[in-house]
Amino acid sequence: MSTIFFFTIFLWFIILLPFTNANWPLSPGYYPSTKFRSMSFYQGFKNLWGPNHQSVDSNGIDIWLDRNSGSGFKSVKPFRSGYFGASIKLQPGYTAGVITAFYLSNNEAHPGFHDEVDIEFLGTTFGKPYTLQTNVYIRGSGDGKIIGREMKFHLWFDPTKDFHHYAILWSPREIIFLVDDVPIRRYARKSVATFPLRPMWLYGSIWDASSWATEDGKYKADYRYQPFYGKFMNFKASGCTAYSSRWCHPVSASPYRSGGLSRQQRQAMNWVHRHYLVYDYCRDSKRDHSLTPECWRRRR
């Protein structure tokens, strides 16, 4: 009887295991957020716009959007590579049309011809999940006739319930996007023309993007639900600033000093792609991929 009992339990374990794995990502085995020191807001940032829509304390900064204004902040120093992270908590409820963003850019230094690396949370309607959009713009591809390199994800948790850590690793050879230390995207340098190499600043912002943010603009910001908050804390910005010596070595998001991802990190990223990737620009048949040549022979 005991043999039959344990065999039955084993069968149920095998049957339920895939459903358990589908709820939470595989362990990446390496946790880059633990390798870099946290800093307060004023140690690394300053107000950029909407100062009356910011609240700073020892833990971090809250920024908000209402019908009068949004808000944004900017790092004091520009960087040419590094690890950039923050723990972020999003507004629950109706947030359609609202963008909460954490990103790198040199738009102020190169207006009309800038580079940008984005983590953007696209607001949503009641009962639907947030979409996390990652994007890369190179040398003006985000200006005028926009050539985006979007990959969009849903998350395996509710980002309004608690703070979660979101990060960008940018080195001369790759860009890696991470959520709670799980890599969700690796954008490799295939050529100078398709990779940002000029110094960039780190930004955070919240603003109204009703024209496109939620289901391609179908749902707009509704200010009956204002104010819309984005909460940021546990900032990390470590790497080579624009003023560092040329001997400054780029940091890594993996156990390897040379960069890349470990096998276990790749397995975790592939799990996210199987279960939570909802849009990949390289797989969009409506896109003109002559403008995104990295799609031709992309390796994740």
C-alpha cells in the first residue's frame, strides 16, 4: 500500500510541476543587484521638471501626474557604461495612458539625434496587467520617423503590491534588462550603427502618453483617477562615468567579468520569453526589418 501511495504522490508531482514553474521564473543563479551599493536620491540625482509633483525622503522619491503636470528627475553625472537600477512601485487601478519610466538618454546633449535605453511601464485599465516595455533608440531612431526596438512583457507578479527591482546593464558590448535580477532581454552589439555608445544620463519620469501607451491609444488618461504615482527607491548607478579614465572597466551582470549571461541566466530569460513576452519587434511581420538589421541574425 505504501508503495502505491508514494508512486501516486510522485505522479501528481510530475503533473503539477509544469504549472508551478509557469508561475515564477527559474533562479538566475546570480544576483547583480547585490554587487552594487545603493544610494539616496540626492546622492545621484536632481529634479528635471515638475518639482511640485515630487516628494523626496530618506528612502527615495515619489513622483506623480495630474492634469496640471507630470514630473521627472535626472542623474547628476553622465555615464558611458554601467549598472543602473531602482526599486519601483506602481499605481493600482485605472492608469491607462500613463507612462512611468526609468531610462538612459542623451536627448539633452544631442537633441534630434539622440540615443536612449528604456524601461517603461505602460498604464492599464481595470483588471488588466501592466505592460513593461523595453526599447533601444540609436542615433536619432527615436526622433522624427521613429524606429523602435520594442520588446514588451507582462510580469509574473503584481507591480502595484510592492517594490520590485528593475535594472539596465549597459556595456560597450551589450544591454541587459533585468527584473528582480532575472534577465528578461539581452540586446547585443552587432554593429556601431545599431548600438548606443555615446554617454547618457539616467532618468525617471511619469507623464501622459495617451496617444499610444495603452492598446495603441485606445484608452486615454482619465484624470478622475488622479493623481497617478510612481514610487522609486534603492537607486543604484555604478560604472564608468563620462569623466572616468579610459582604463575604467565596464561592469557585468553575470558571474563573468567579460559580460554576457551564464547558462542559468539564459535559462531564466528563456523562461520569461516563453511565458511572459507579449511583443517582439523582430517577430513583427508588419515592420520593415531593413531598418533593424540586428533582427536578421539575432541570438538571445
